[in-house]
Amino acid sequence: MPATGLNRYVPDWSVTSNPGAGNQATASQPASPAPLLAGSRHVCTSVSATLVAVAATAANATVNLRDGASGAGTILGSWVLAITANIGSCVILSLDSLEIIGLPNTAMTLEFSAATATQIQSVTMTGHTL
């Protein structure tokens, strides 16, 4: 695949999940439809994740970027977020100018690894498809 300078393009898709306290945030861009776009690859250009405490409990949570559906597929990136034991404590992960390319005809997912009753999670991923 030739070098293209992918980041100069505006993302053509964005997926987000903000399911509320006690639920796992997971946002997926489905695989491109076959046969017309069967060789297409998703390119993740930015990720953001937010973790908020709803109880006075310190916690760590892992955010994974997957080349595949929720809970499946190769992990392309992984980040750990930590919050303090204060209600309302918040941490935000925000990365842009990425060029993380997935496999052909494969979904791409940004998700927390698990839900917990003491946290609110949200995730957003943008990208385009080659």
C-alpha cells in the first residue's frame, strides 16, 4: 500500500457510545459491505474515552481499539485510565492524528474492557475507509 498522508483527509465516519453508569461503552464501525467494498480497510484517525466516578471508589479501566467486533479481534491499541476515590473524579483520553489501519472487510471497535457499577464510561472513534 503506498504512503498517502492519510491525516490530511476529514474523517468520513464517527462512532460513539455513552451508555450510562454501570454499562460498558463500546462503539463499532461495521465492516464494509461485500462484494463492492470487500477489500476496504478502516483507518482510525482519532480516539477519545472518558471515565467518571459515580462512587467514592478508586478504579482503573482499560480502553481497547480492536480490529474486529466488540470483545473479539486483534487489539490494535490499549490504554489504561485511572480515577481517584472521589465522586465526580474524571479522566479523559484524547488522541488524534492517528493512522491505525485495520484488516480488509473487518469491523473496528473502540471499547472499555468491562463495565463497572461505580463508573460512567464513554468512547468516540473517528476514521475513514480506504
